[in-house]
Amino acid sequence: MADTTAFSLDSAGKPGKATGGFAAVRRPFNAVYNGVSFLLWRPTWDLSDARSGAASWGWAPQLALVTAAAVYVAALCANAHRNGAEWSKLAFYLCIAGFIVPVAVRTVWPSTSRWERIWLLVIATLGLFLIKIVRAPIGFIDHDEFLHWRAALDILETQQLFTHNPLLPVSSFYPGLEIATAGLASVSGLSVFAAGSLVVLFARLIQVCALFILYARITGSSRVSALGCLVYMGCSTFVVFNAQFSYESLALAFLLVAFFLAVALQQAQRASLGVIAVLVCVVSALATTHHVTSYALAGLLLGYAVLELFRGAYATRLGRALLISAFAILVPLAWSKIVGSSGGSYLGRIFEITIHGVEDMLQSFGGDRQLFVGADGTAAPVWQRSTAIAAVLLTCMALACGFLRALDKAGLKIERVKFRFLLTWTNSALLLLTLLTLTYPVSVVLRLSSFGWEFGNRLSTIAFLGVGVVVAVAALGFWWVDRYERLSSAVIGALAGVLVLGGIIGGVGQFVLVSPTYRVVADSDSIEPMGISAAHWARTWLGPNNTFMADRVNRLLFSTYGRQRAVEVGDSSPLLAKKIGEKERLSMLRSQAAFAVIDMRLTYELPVFGFVLDSGSEKAMPVYEEPLDPMVLLKFGRQPGVSRVFDNGYMTIADIRVLSDD
Amino acid sequence: MISCLIPPLLSGPGSQLAIAEGHVTAASALVGLAAAGVIWMIGSGLTKRALADTASNFEALVVSGAVALALVIGLGLILHGIGHLNATGWLVSIGVLAILTFPYLGGSIALFTGILCRRPHMSGRDALMLASAVILSVVAIQEARNGAFSHREFAFTELWLLRDGDKASDQFVLGFTNHERVTAMYGLDILVDGRLVDVWNGIEVEPGKSWITALSLPGAAGPSRRVEGLLYKNGDRETAYRRVWVESGA
């Protein structure tokens, strides 16, 4: 590191003035050393906004129109896909690239103003949200959305919070999103779908803008910040999962605003009571909205405080950081104590499943999950696989090129004092975000396991907070070539497009558009009008709150459209038993199930997710290798005293009270 | 015994996806918009005051969005506590909060005007393009909605049979709804313990419509009695198209 013959760092920061070149090889290995140093830490071009122009709209109106046109074509593609057009999925992805790439190209252009960059981010955020709406334009279709829809319906109907949600009991204790949605719905008369979509859209705009101002505070560059935000949109959870009507969609906005406020407070000369009050307000709101995100914020703030401690910050600043992190830890704990949340056991289950997955993965020296292949054997097309793999490789490459450069920007230095090496740095927030990227490979590896996949996917949401800024530093600090501005912008814009498309494929893959035909246990591909009509029938003719036993998808439909009470997943096991034995009778006695939904379509093909009820309840069971035996579902009809009260040719509803009564 | 044709609850299975739990009108939408606007004004006023020396206008604007959402959550918790978590409770509490924070509303005005005054000039051409983008986005969503509504994979008929009353009741409700997308001709058989007790033929039902009848079957509630309904379609009397039954034990 002491050798400075290759490229010098640009701590002075003159635009595009990296000095030096490969020096003559002075000693063996110098060439190798210079090559590696060139790739990993030298040079770093100027990242400041020195060349940014005066505030102007620039290309923002034109790109808004391009985005809207791309969304319109995407809507046509979604309709074509419903009619079975095979080309439509590729065209749908190209529509997304059609506005992300030009937005990214313009964003990294050196003379683009800060004002324009903010608008470009808003346009990209709106565009991606509209893509999500085009995917599901008339109702909720994703699994988690139904869980929170049920909670919001309960609030609207009972005018009470904390009512038991049979679909996701823990969500009752974190009603932040549902409060905001129910409030808007009850005042405006909008449906939960419309009100929830507006709340999530608002939260999403806050989320992206908060990330921008956070990066801008840390790096001092609107160019790096805007590109970092676009890279963040390449996270596998960004476009669909975190845009769902689900508590983390709102919680992420609170997390980023709270982290920004913590950084702003540290940077301020004096502690401002106003900032602290706002921070308390936001952290408290987060604690009532989502448990995992609350703990993630607590972890981030604690890490920040620890770095400030070792940085040797002034006692008052250190005190502030420690106080804030302590508050961020205590508030969610206090909230879960106050409401009597079982969040601990819920999180414990997730960790247990993840650890189980990691163990399996280590035992099998790889992963038990076949990438890009569903449990039913359907494989993703080659172009999807290539894009997703390219996005991961690109991210890894950018992290390799940007990691040390970002550390350098954080002011990290290794000083030798006698026989000791001392680490010093000036920017704890940037250092923290850079270190956070170390969790990215972990999130990728966890995806190789079918049980660790979910945890890995969610971990990437946090990992990408660091990935965004580090990849932006690599792209603008190393890949950018001043002499070829147009080419550099185009390349970086195209790479941002690959990242975003790869993220979507990694997150939802084949489910990006709703399948034209019903698929067995495939969540969004299994939600269709006939099942909804059956659920409506139950609500109209049986009345609400009957206890129902059903498979994963019908649990969702009957709990929301049907307003029925689904039994616990574990108590639904009699549905899949070959006969009603003593164990099944005990289970039905316990759950007091009154009706069972018998969906014969479950026997048509292999369940896409590999299970019929839910992942948790069947983790000990082998994945289905052949479609469900129809006789398993027909057993209720052979039981004396059991009635078939509803029949639509594919689904029947059995009155099984005779089996559940003492 | 009565039988009738009733309009469907909804115009078709596709439209059931869009069922609205509420009924939005222009007035209620305006009230909702105004309530959301007032909450954001309150949030931005408080934020501007709190972050006066720490954050730029844009930073304060972003934070104010989160503060507004936090205020909504806080209000919701309070309304739950006092048992008024409904539209009236929301409107009154937002009004009270606006009065209480009135001195801070100046900060909100300063924040928004600060941003608006510094905005760069927008030419007529740019404004036209932005307006076109908004219109095109709305058209795109409408296009997607039309496509989703019109997509129906399954054509089907729902048949149901329910006992009207407790286990001892001999009153039943039988009905079916045509979701076949075309008008269909139906026939119905009612059996008690396998014995044919009633027959209907030539029931013509339009798509989306239901046919419902009340059945009085004296003695059908006795021990081991089974009331069964068989539905036939388009004159095919060989195979029952749909089949439902109610057992006395149920």
C-alpha cells in the first residue's frame, strides 16, 4: 500500500485528474501489485458535484413521457400475457429497461443538476410502482398482501386495533400500515386496495428520497447519491416485495428517515432537541409498524454508535449516538412488551428455518434449491437466468472495485505507530454502509437453500443500503472515463438497467406477470375469479367468521373476500390426510373447523411451491413429487354426516361440523 | 315453495376482484384528499420547525412525509384507545390536531413556498410533456384494468344447498349462479334419501344471474336423511352437472 507509483488518490478531488500510470516494474510482483491496486483501489475519480449545472428540469419532462409510454406498453404486454402470448414477458422486461436505462444515463451525466436528479429518481420510482400496479391492477394478488388486507378489514369492521389475524397473528401487533390505510379508506370511501396502494406509493417516494438525502449527506455528491438510489432499485425486493401492501413497505421509509436523522444529528455542531423529537417520533412509528425493520434500524444505529466510539468522536457526539441507538433498541422491545407480541417466537421460527436451511446446504456442499427452477419443475428461460446471473456478477464486480474506494472516501487510513497499526476514519456512516455490503454475499448464498431463501431475500433489502452507494462509487469513481462521457454514461446506464432487471428476476422471476392459466399453489398465479367467487358465496350465504380449513391459496381468499376464519396452518393437516383417523379428529376437535374447502384443481399438477398448505407446516415432509391424489381430497365426501353444501365443478365446500363436534 | 331469478351480487366473477369495501364519491374523495393534505401540512410545519438549522428544505420535506405518517399512526392508536376509530373520529382528531399545531403551520407554508420559489422555470413544452405523461399513465392503468377484468379462465356454474335454520329444520335454500359466460338452460332434481321428490326443467339463466328457491321438505330432518340436489345443463339429463347434499347429521 505504501507504493504510490501507480495512481494517486484524488483526495484533493480535481475532476478526472487521476495521475500517474503503470510505472516501470521496480521489483518482482510490482506489475501484479499495480494491476490489483488499479482494479481495487486506485484511481478514484472525483465524485463531487463540481460540474453539476444550475437547477433545471433538464430531460425530466421528456423522460417522464418516455416512462409513461413504457408503462403503457407494459400494460399492453400484461394483457397479451393474460391471453397467452409467450413473447409478452420479455417485452414487459424490456419496457422496464426502456425507462430505467435512459433515466440512469441522464442521472450519471456530470452536468445534470441536483434538482433534475431528484426528479429523475421520482420518475423512476413512480415508473416502477406503476409497473407493479399494471401487474395487479384490480386487487391484491401477492401472498403477504392478503395477510395485511385481512388486518385492515378487521380494523375497518371492528373499529378496533389488535384483533386476532388468523392469517398472520403477529401482524395484529404491528398495525402501522393498516392504521394509515384504514384511516384513508374510512375518510375517503376508497377500497382497502386503493387506499393501501396510495399509502405504499407515498411511503415509497419517501423511502427513495430519504435514501437520496442520506447518501447525499454521507458522500456530498448528488450524482453518487442518485446512482446509488438507482442501484438500490436493483435489490430483489424493491420492485415487488417491498411495494406490496405489507408492513415492511412502510417500515423501510421510517428506517431510512430515522437513519438520515441520526446522521444529520451527528453532523450538527450542537444537539438539536427538534431533531431528537422528530427522531423519537419516527422510531416510535417504526416500532408500531414492523418488528424486523425496527431491529434492523437498532442494529444500524448501534453499529454507527460503535464506529463513532472507535473513531474517537467528541464525547457529546458519542453520547448522542449511543443514546439514539439505545432508544432504537428499547422502543421496539417496549412496544412488543406493551402489546404482548409474540414477535420473538415468530422471528425465532424464521431463524430456525434459516439455520435448518444452512445446515442442509452445508451437508449437501451446495444448496438443496435448484436455481431458476420451480418445485414443479418449470424452469426460467435462458435470458432470465442470464440477466439474473449477470446482475449478481456485476454487483460482485462493482463491490470488489468499489469497496476499498468507498473505505477511502470514508477517510479510512491505516497508521503505523511503532509496532501497532491503528485504523482511523472520518466518516462513520459511509464506513458502516460499506461494511454492510459484506452481508450481500451472505444473502446470495442463502438463496441457494430453499429454507434460507426467504431470509436471504429479506437480508438483501438491508445489504443493498450499502451496495447502492459502494456500486455507485465504483461506477463513477473507477469505471467512468472522462474522455468518453457519452460512452461512460451509456454503459453505466445499461448496467443499471441490468441490475434492476436482474433484481426483479431474482425477486419474482416467473411471477412478474400473472399466469394466463391457473397454477397449483402459486400465490399470484392461483388467484382467479372462480376462487374469489366461491369465497364471496361463503360470505353471503354462510355469513362471516365461520371456521374454515383450506389450502394455502383458499385460506387467503376465504379469509379476505370471504371474511371467514381460517384455522391455523397446522390444524389444516386433516385436509391432506389419506383418511380421517384419530389424529385428524383430534386436530379438527381442537380447531373446531366447521367447513372445508375442497379444491380439486390441487390434483391437476405438482404444486408450484412444492407444498399445499404452507411451508412451515410441511417442512418435515418431502416436497411433492407427483400431484396430490384426488382420493385424499374426496375422503370428506365419504364421511357419514358430512354435507356438500357448495359445488362449482372444481371446488366444493364441505360442512364438516359433524367431525369437529364432541 | 318459491323460486326466483335474482340479479347477481356483482356483474361477473371478474369484477369481484375489484369489490370495494367502501363507496367512493367525489365528495368523499375530496374529504380524504383534504384530510391527507392537512396531516402533511401539520407534519411539515412541525418538521420545518424542528429541523430549522439542521436540514435543507428538501430534506425537511422528505422527513415531513414520514412525520405525517407517524402522526397518523399516533392518532390511530389514540382513537383506538378512546373507541372512536372511524371516519368521524379521524376527521375530528385531524381537526383538533390542526388547531393545536396552528402556530406551526407557518413553517409548513415556508417549507412549501421555499421549494416552489426555488424551482427552475418550466417551459410550456415541458409542462405539456409532464401533463401527457400523467394522462398516459392513467390510460395505462385503465388499459391494464380492462385486461384483468375481461380475463376469465374458468366457465362454471355454482350450485348450493343449505338448511334454513337449525339441524331440526326441514326448510332448505337451493340456488345456482350462471358464470358460464353464455345463457344456459338448466334442470334440477331434488332427492330425499335417493327418492326423487321434485323436478324442474327448462330454467333459463343469463350469465351472471342466479336462480334461488326455498324448499320445504317435511320429514327431511329425520335421522339419516339426506337431501340432495342435482343440477343438469343444456338438456343433458344423463350426467349431473353439479351435485350438492345436506345430511341430517350436519
